[in-house]
Amino acid sequence: MKIKTELTFPAELKDEPIICELCKKFDIILNIVEASFSTATGWSILILEGSEAELDRAFKHLEDSGVIIEESQKIA
């Protein structure tokens, strides 16, 4: 399963390796389509690929970390 998602990172998370952790903690493949970070905030558009269970775990981890999931859609 592939999901394209847009994430927003609050200022307190901008120095955390959250995107890197996704690949290390979960059995998923990640592609960074676009991203921008400043001292105040950050955002990224990612394509995540993996089993539905692993993707669910990854999204739960993001939410629990304080990342805002703006939009997600399944892609072919």
C-alpha cells in the first residue's frame, strides 16, 4: 500500500529526526517528495509504502510525537 501524506512539524519538533525514525522504527519505504523547514515550523510531503498495519503504526507514532497530519490519500 502507498500513501501520500502532508505533515506539519511544530517548532518544538524541528530539530527532531522524526522522518528518519520512520524508516528505522517501521517496516516502510519513504520518499520525500517536497519539504521545507524554518526556525518556526516545517512541513513535508511524503510517500510512504508498506503494509497497512505498519503504515497505521507509523501514523500513530507521528500523531503521538505531535506531528500534524494535514492530508493523506492512497495512491496506486
